[in-house]
Amino acid sequence: MDRVFLATLGCVVLSGAIAAEGPIQPPRLVLASWNIAHLARETGAGEVPRSTEDYARLRDRAASLGADIVALQEVQGAGAARRLFDARAWDFHFAASWIVPGSFRQVQYRPEDRKHQAKLSDHCAIVVAIP
């Protein structure tokens, strides 16, 4: 009888301590999506030429997102993404294919296929914060 009483008392005390701290919060995961409009690797290059000041403003904007994962569209490769996201703090993952505009057909990127060279600036990327 004493064991049952002590076990019950222990559960009541423990549940009171847990309730006092509140419910357990799951970890927070923040996702962001950003169509960067033809982000080029080089200053002044690409379909949307940008200045050094433009890249500085975009870096500030990237830092203000507060995201753990950022999905980027229209990025000219990892070199362009690294101009906004520090490679020491982020992992970069790029798609090897894209959806053909005006359809739902996916095309595999092949460097030897010259007719797709214009599409090189339209890469999609996932940028993941390194914990």
C-alpha cells in the first residue's frame, strides 16, 4: 500500500512540475521561397545586371529572412547563391532539371545540349542552414 501511495504521489508531483513549465514546444523550422530574378555570379552580368550595392542589399535581405531552408529560383549556379548566402553557414543543393515553361514536362539538364544554354540562369536551388 505504501508503494502505491508513493508512486501516485510521485506522479502527482512530477505532473505538477511538468505543468508548471508548460507544454513541450516542438523545434521551429522556417522555410522561405525567393524568386531572385536572374541572380548572376558576376557584378553587372546577366539578364538583370546588378551593382555591388545591389548584392549588398540582397545579402542583407537574405540575412533578415530568418529561415532555416530557402528555396531559390532563377539563380545562376552556386557562385551566384554564395554571393548572398555564406558557404560556411549554408549548404547549396541545385536541381539538375527544370520544368519547361508553359507545360508540366520536366527536362533533364545536359551540358552537351547547346539548345538549353539559355536556361543555365534559370536554376532552382535549395539553400539549407548548417546547424
